[in-house]
Amino acid sequence: MQQLFERLLNKLHPSKPLHIPAGTLKLAFIATSIGVICCVSGSNGLKKYMNSLLRRLKWRSRGPQIIHTANECHNAVLELRKKCEDIRVIGLDCEWVAEGKKANKIALLQLASIDGYCSLIRLCALGHVPNSLKELLSDKSIIKTGVAVNSDASRLLKDYGVLCKGMLDLRHMAKSVGSVPAGLGKMSNLYLNKELDKDWRIRCSNWEASTLTDRQIQYASDDALVSVQLFEYFNNLKLKKDLPWYKRWFWNDKQLWAESEKYWRVYINMGYNQKGGGEQMVSSSEQNNSKASRNVNSTRKFSTKPVKDNPRQKPLYHNIYLEAPDGEVLCTCDDSKATWYLTKGLAEIIAEEPLRLRLTFEPSGRKGAGDEYYALPKNNVCVVCGSEQGLRRKNIVPLEYRKYFPIKMKDHCSHDVLLLCFECHIRNSFHEQELKNSLAAECEAPFANSKENRQRLELPDMMAVRSAARALLKGDRIPEARKEELRKVVTTYLKTKDDKETELNDELLTELGQSCFWVKNEDYHPHGSKVVDCYKGKFSNPIEGLRVLEKMWRRHFVENMEPEFLPQLWSINYEHNQHLF
């Protein structure tokens, strides 16, 4: 290569043959190579930048598309899907009319792609959400981003029965890259140097009008476009922070997206707790459908309390083989069970690596081959992402249902106990709540302490007496007239109870202040029990109904979490071996 380079130089100067030292030739060759690479990469980067700029200018010159008919909506969805082939993200926002304290149905849905294409879909004119748009909104592979976008998803579900998936609040992204999470207008001003029109007159204008004004169109399109531009801004910050420039420079859009999606997957469908400044899991399906929500107040949000990160201190699987006297592998067990068998003299060690125990007795109830799933070793990793840190057990079929199963389906059910890391556990809890809400509506099984299903019934009169007694004990600064009213509440109750006048004293007031003001509700029926009874009653064989419920939970877990590290032979259609010892 050096000789070739020297010949090239001599051809350029044939009158004066050059004799260049080998070291100088090496340096010249390396410098030339770097120059060529920079030119190629520079042209590649410039090409990407120019294409992106031209696409944005093209759509900005056209302006947003206003959709009034189902056919126009279908075409807009096709255009959005085409633009999301590589970078699968859409800016989303909604507008509606509020009449006093009552909010009407969503009137306008704004969707924008990363290259500046924007559709303003007038749902008030359509009267429904076309199927193609429903499929786009429920496609979890396409991220829909904005500020408080989970609230918009809840309204779409409540108003039109559309279950939205792939929702990402921009404030999570801002916080992740060390920026200040704020409202859309403030973040646009801070990070994009673009001031949005947030005048309350336009924000609260008539979005159901037959024709939208230019200012309304500008306001609506800006919200969706700025959302997706902020996504791009925060995403680029994250990529620059974590990846060297020479990697990013040669990547195409698909490669960039594959890397980007890993960062934000954990925040999908996670609401943002503005007061706490952190994460808050909020169900994007607060109500399964409007009819169910009218009949049963069956929905429940995921707990807003911070989830404690208490990972396992010891591995779940020790993979110690337990054999029958004839050498058949019955199952694998942990240290504690192996120690118990050995100390009781019920087993003996037959191999050290891996550790194998053989029982010294024939286990009762062993008929035919054992369950192969339990006989295989398992890895102590998160079944979703493969992480080995912060692991905890997760019951795929929640215990609030499993505890009402017959004993045969409760014993030896570790097939449905898997390991998840903290982040995947949080994500799964959100998806789990969605199915619980669905079951609550389907089986008319409201959750505990909802309006229709309280565990305890409060006694208003007793509550008033209890409050009055406590106030009198601590009421040094209470006006005398108010004290007299409180004494009357207490004495009236005592007279009704004992049918005689009772003198008030501190001892009596203390007793009343600690009195119970509720009674047990005899009509209370646990949500889990009602769902289990419902599925048992759907089939002539109740066990078949419970198997359907089990498979439903497993399928829900697999479809929403997409686990890549499930134990060997784990299956949605797994059925318990009733002859397991």
C-alpha cells in the first residue's frame, strides 16, 4: 500500500522522482485515509440532514391536514404509518370543549410525525374513531408522545372506547437527560427556542365549530409538532451522552431507533407525578367501556405510592436435583429444602457438581413421568430483559385470584412464579391493572372499598360523636358557643343510648374519642373471589373455567411484556400435573 502511494506521488511529479522516508509515507497514508473517511461520513451526515430539512419544509409549506371524513382519516393514517417505518414515534394531543364543570367528548385529535407531517382529525365531525385509527393508536410499537399524554389516552378510552398503547410522557425524557420537566409551552421555549400560543382564549375556544379558525389550526398543529420535536431533542441528548459520535454518524434511522427505543421503553404508559417530581403508574385504561363504567365503578388506578425497591438477597433457583430411588429426576429444589431432606435422613448426596440428591423412600402419589418443567434448571435473571440485578418474584396469576383456586391448582404452581427486575416489575404492574379492570367490568366484581363494595360501613352519627369528643378534649381555643354545640352532640348520643342524662368528664370523652365508627359489611364480596366464581360458572367443568383464567393472565403477560428469557418449557397452555408428589 505504501509503494502504491509512493508511485501515485511520483506520477503527480514525474520530472522530479520523490524518495520519501517510510515513516513519512505512513503518516501521509493515515492522514489521507482519515480525510477520505471524514469526507464520506460528512457527506452521509449532510445527506441525512438535508433530506430531513427538505421533508420538514415540504410539509410546513403545505400546512396541517384537516380531516373531516372516514376516508380522509384512513389516508392520513396510511401516511403516518409510512412516515413511522424507521423512526416509530408520533406527537399526540387532544382538544375538547368544556361547558362549566362538564367536559364534552374529544373534538380534535392531533397527530404529527417527526418529519413535520401533521393531521388534525375532527372526531366531533366523524362521530367515531375509524378502525384504521384505532389500530394505529393501539399499536404499542409506535410511541405516542406529549405532555400528560396518558390523560389524553384515558379520555380517548372513556369517550370513544379506544385503548391507546405506547404512550410516553415527555417529562420523563426531560428528567432522564437532566433537563427541567415542565409544561409543553415552557419546554418548547427552553429547549426549542419556540414560543407557543397558550392564550386561554384560544385554549378554551370552540373546538366543535363547523370551521376552525387559522389561529385554532396553528395552535393545534403546534402542540403535536412540538411534542415530537421535543422527543427528538431529548433523544439526541441521550444518544450523545451515551454513545460516541463515530457510532451515531454512520447509523441509519432504523439503527438509531433500535438504540433509542431501549432508553424509553421503561417509561411507556407511565404517568408523571408532577407533585412528587417522579414516576407514577397511571392506568391508560381507567374505564374499559362507557357502559361498564356506568353499571360498575370497577376501575382502579395503580398505586401512586412509591414502590419500594426490595430485591431478593438470595437466588430463587439453586437448581439442586432431587431424584426418586430409581433415578428419575422429580424436580429441582433450593438449599433449604435440600438441607431439610438431608438432616431428616430422607435423602443422600449422589453427586456434587451439580448437586444431586436421591430420596431414600418412594414418594407417595408418583404415577408415570414427572412434570418435566420442574425438573429443568432455571436461570436467576429477569425473564423480560435478562438483568441479574434487583430481582423479585412475580406471580403471573395474581394471588388475589389464585387463593380462591382449589388446592390442587394452588400447590406446586411455581410455573406461574417468575423473576422480574425492578423496572420490569413496575411496568408489569401497570399492565396487570388493565386486565384487572377488564375482569372487574366483565364479572361485575368491583374492587374492595369501591362505592359498591365496601368492606366496612361507616356510622355517620358515631363519627360525629367521636369527632366532638376529641375536639372537647383538645379544644382550649374553641369558642364557648361551639363547645356547647359539641357537648349537645355527645349528650344527645348518650341519652339515646342509655335513655338517661350522663355527666361529661375527661374519662368518658376519651372513651368516646377512641370508639369504633364502622361495622363490618356483611354483603362485601372480594373482587378476586367474584371473578373466580364467574369463570367457574361459565363452564360445565369449573376447573376448565379456571384454566381459561390462568391462560388469560399468562397470555396478557407475554403480549405486553414480551419476555425474552422465559424458562425452558414455560408455556401459556401449561396445565398442572395433578400427580406431582
